[in-house]
Amino acid sequence: MSVLHEFFSNRVLFAAVLGWLASQLAKFIITLIFTRKVNFERLWGSGGMPSAHSSMVCALTITTARFYGVDTPVFALAVMFAFVTMYDAMGVRRETGEHARLLNKYLNEIEISKADNDGDGIPDKKVGEIELKEFIGHTPLEVLGGALLGILTGILVP
């Protein structure tokens, strides 16, 4: 059997990728429903409901359990990988987004005040807006949504 055929017949990898794709598609549709705007970035971007990271690692973990058993080292590795990934999505990455939001606010205020030469509060020259990406991490609900979608994906993979 060729390496390429083996790669594409790997059900655990297939489930993980399918979990990620399902989550990104759901994210795109949810954004479309709530904003009534097409935002193609939601098909690959991070942040939002449901968490694609959580969906991917939960699909990986469930299919690993189904095909290799819960008493195997590979399942233990998948579980720990899932915990670290979901913790990071809710913690570090979410905080990074909050920091970016505050930095955007303060840096833009500084730029506006530097462009206000006469002190009237209105910039006297054009000011470029600083825009760090704020939509990076996830709320616990978004992680839960991704985890449930990933579990469902892992159960449904043949």
C-alpha cells in the first residue's frame, strides 16, 4: 500500500480534519446568521463559536478511543493533547485577544492625540488605525460547543 493511500485511509486523522472543517463551516454559518454578512475569514480564522481547535482534538480523541481503546498510550496522548489545547484556547489565547483589544484602543487614542496639533480633540491630519487581531481565543461556551461537535464527529466517523 502506498504511503499516500495509507495517509488518506487514516480514520483518526480523517475524523480530526472533519471535526475542524465542520467547526469552521458552523462558525461561518453562525456568523452569517448573526451579522447577516458573508465573512469568508470565518472559514479559516481562529476564535468564535464553535472552537475548531476543540472540535478537532475531541474528534481525534474519540476516534482514537474507538479504534485503539482507552487503555492505550496513544489514547492517553490524545486526551492530554485535547486538555492542553482546550485550556490554551480558553486561557492564553483568550487573554491575548483581550490584550490586543486594549492595545488597539490605547494605541489609537495615542495616535489621534499626536495628530491633534491645536488641542481641539480632532486630529489635524489623517491617522492610520492600528488594528491588532482581537478574535483569537475562546470563551468556555465556545470551547464546549467545539468539544461537543468534535465528540459527535468522532462518534459518527465510520
